[in-house]
Amino acid sequence: MAPLSSPQKPIPKRLRLKQSLRSLIEFGGGDQVDQDQFQSTTRKLYDGPAGAVLYLASKLSLHDPLVGRIIKTRRFDVTEFRSILDIGSGAGQILGHLLRETHPEARLVACDLSHQMLKRARTRMDSARPNYLSADLTMLPFQDESFDCVTCGWVLEYVADPKHGLSEIYRVLQPGGSLFLLATEDKFSGMLNSRTWKCRTYNRVELQQAFEESGLPWKEQHWFTPIHQFLKLGGIIVEATKPVEPASNLSQSS
């Protein structure tokens, strides 16, 4: 006789409510179209009026100054890096702070899917130091191990499968290199943000698993302030490190 299948556990009421809210509030386009369509929609959004007000929105929401505080106080210390890729540079939410806090001879590369956002960033930064180029997170135009640091603010939400973006970041990072990433969490405020900016949200546990499967284990979780940490607000802010291969493995592969 074939073994009886174990009964499925009922979904907790709290989780059912959360799933219902997500279906009503959160933008669902990222799951309903393929990646090319998703990126086309994203590019049009940020090339247009929404992208034009993003810089102001980052100031009003305090995202810009709060990110700056993390970098300035060296909770994520950028002074040690000499080659940094900032993905999604359009509003300058991270790039502006990198210009101020990194070593003056550090190489800075700013990329964004939207050409128009890059033009806005170049104007706002008013600096010849960064190199600007349009690039897709899932197909970065850089050689392997090109950077010792990657920063990525609110970009992974525009990738249908996070591992497609994380694997590219892993590829361009040097062994021992660091990733500083911010993403929208599947909290109520994140769902509203998702509807406004036509992006997806992430569950913290599932995103951590995607990082691990991509070879980028979390080193530390950051919070904007102790209040954000207490209330579990502000989204997902993580620092990850690409592991350094053991010397034995390096010798075997050479």
C-alpha cells in the first residue's frame, strides 16, 4: 500500500492576511511579465516625470540623509575601497555620499538602466570623478572581479529573480569584496512604495537565502536608526562579503 501523504499545514491567519494585503496593494507587474518587459516599463518610468522627482522624494523620505549617515559614521566604511561600482545611481542617493567619503583616488563607476537618470545624476553630482554608463544589473558590462565594492540602492526590486542580479554582482566583485544593498521589504509601507514605483518587494528571510545561494552571505544587517530597528521599518539594508577562496583551492585551479 502506498504511504499516505502528510496533510498540508494550514496557513496561519496572520500570513493569509499579509498575502491578501499584498495582492491588493503591491505592484504585481514584476511577477506577471518577463524580465525584458519589466525592464522596459522600468526604463520608461524613470526616464519620465517619476524619475525627475526621485531626488526630491529621497530627500523628503529622509532616505538620502539616512544612507549618508550610515556611510559617514562608517557603519559601512567606504574609505578602504579603491574601485566602487554604484548600481542605480540616478538619484544620487548613494553616489553623492561616495563622492564625499571615499578616498579621492578611488575609482567610482555609476551605472543606471535609465539614460535620463544618468544625465540627472551627472548634473547633480557636478563632478568629473565618476564614470557614468547605462547598464543592466543582470548583464553588467564589466570583467570578472573588477571592483572591491558594489553599492546597490533600491534596484534589485526591478529584477524578476533576485539571483540573476546577485550572481552578476558576485561575478564583478573581487574575493573579499563588499556589497552594500538596500531593498524594499514586504511590510505595509513597502507595499505602498511598490505601488508608487512599480517595483516588487522582498521577504527578508527569502532574500537572505537568495544571497546565500548566490555566494554572498550576509555579514551584517543595518538599520537607519534604533527606532527603525525597533519598529522593523526602513526596508532591508545589508552588507555582504564575497568569500575569499582558500589558498588550496586556488593552487589546484591554477
